[in-house]
Amino acid sequence: MLVITTVKELQESVRKVKADGKSVGLVPTMGALHNGHLSLIKRARKENDVVVCSIFVNPVQFNNPEDLRKYPRTLDRDVEFIHDYADIVFAPSAEEVFPVPPTETYHYGVVEQVMEGAARPGHFNGVGVIVRRLLDWVQPDRAYFGEKDYQQIAVIRELVRQCNISTTIVPCPIVREDSGLALSSRNRLLTAHELEITPNIYRILQESKNQPDVPEIKHFVETEIAKYPEFQLDYFEVTDDTTLQP
Ligand code: AMP
């Protein structure tokens, strides 16, 4: 496995691979890798000759400076973790990715106006900024994204459509703990008590399916979540799976 930090090395490595007629799969991540990330990498490995995994905590997609400061960074461990599955790891510095502060802005239409788009101003623009650059540098045949970030996939599909990018976007299923908690790098920041109660989120979502209609589902989830003073609900929506509108 090759670990590289510059865009030039990345482009050169990919160029060589493509000159040999090999296909390339890209898995963009922010590191602190877990089995959710690994499932994307394994899928990419199955469907492509060469797998590139990027590890970069993208400052531009954080709308909360405290969240950026606390975000777990475990590069050495990450490299070891995916050693047998990825061919190229691209782990650049912020200066390498952004020699000057980025100024591009993306508009994705209705899919960005709800949920995470509404709750985290600028977040999806930051996602577009980094994903566009990675797609441009690697020009992969396929790029892999987790359904844990379902709205992100909708945004990236729109980005690819608007910019005429030929990469196929491959959505991958959510990987969960046995408890039902979705794996996430930020789970490392949870206390033992928090880890104990978080499986209730998935349990409540599952149980909400027994409600007869959308208003009842929303009422059920809001009421059940409110039973835990530790939880604060940002939003709960039932939406169309393509337009993401209620
Ligand atoms: P992140 O490092 O959190 O930016 O995630 C990188 C990619 O891995 C994104 O496409 C995520 O949706 C995906 N991902 C993260 N956690 C999971 C999970 N538990 N199951 C499936 N995909 C995931």
C-alpha cells in the first residue's frame, strides 16, 4: 500500500494505474476509520482493480469550530487498519488541499434545503468543495459513499450531474454495532453512559414503523426521544427518498 500526501504524487500514481488499463475506485473519508469505512473499501476492492482511500479532515465542511477541534485523528492506526484492502492512501495536509482558501460555491437545489442542509449552514458546500477536488484529481471509475450520510449522497449525485462528472456514485448500506448504533468516527467521543443509551435511537426508529401514518410516526419518535434528557433532537423527518422533501 502506498501512502502519499501530495496532489502531484496522487495524480502520478493514478495516471500509471490507468495507463495499465486498470479501473479505479475512490473512497473519501475523514479518518478515524472503522468497519463502516472498511465496508466501502471492501466493496470498492470487489468492483475495481485499484482502490484509493483519502483521509482528510476537511475543515471547510465543519460549521462548528469545536466539532473540528475535537474530531478524532488517528492516521497511523488508520493506515494499519486498511493496509490489506486499499492500494493508495491519500492523506494530505490542509495546505496541500487548499493552497489558498477555497471560494467555490455549489447550489444543489431542494436536496440541500432540508435536514443537515438547514441545520448546518455551509456544510454541504464544504462537502462539494472537497469531493469535487478529489474526483478531479483521481478521476475514479466509481466513488463510494455510505447511506449513513444519506443526504450527502443526494448532494453528491447532484454535484456530479451539474458538473458532468463521469464517475459512478455507489451508495453503500449502513454498518451498525450489534446494539443498533450506526458506526461513526464521532462515537469515540461518547462517554460510557452515552454509549449505553444511544442504541435507543435505532430501537425507536424501528418501532416507529409500526405507527399507522406519517404524523403518528413523527409524534412517536419525538415523544420517545424526549424521554431521554441526554438526547436533543435536531430534526426528525419522513421524506421522499430522491427529492428528500417531507
Ligand atoms: P466520514 O469519514 O465520516 O466522512 O465517512 C466517510 C464515508 O464513510 C462516508 O461516505 C460515510 O457515509 C461512510 N460511512 C461512515 N460511517 C458509516 C457506516 N456506519 N456505515 C456505512 N458507511 C459509513
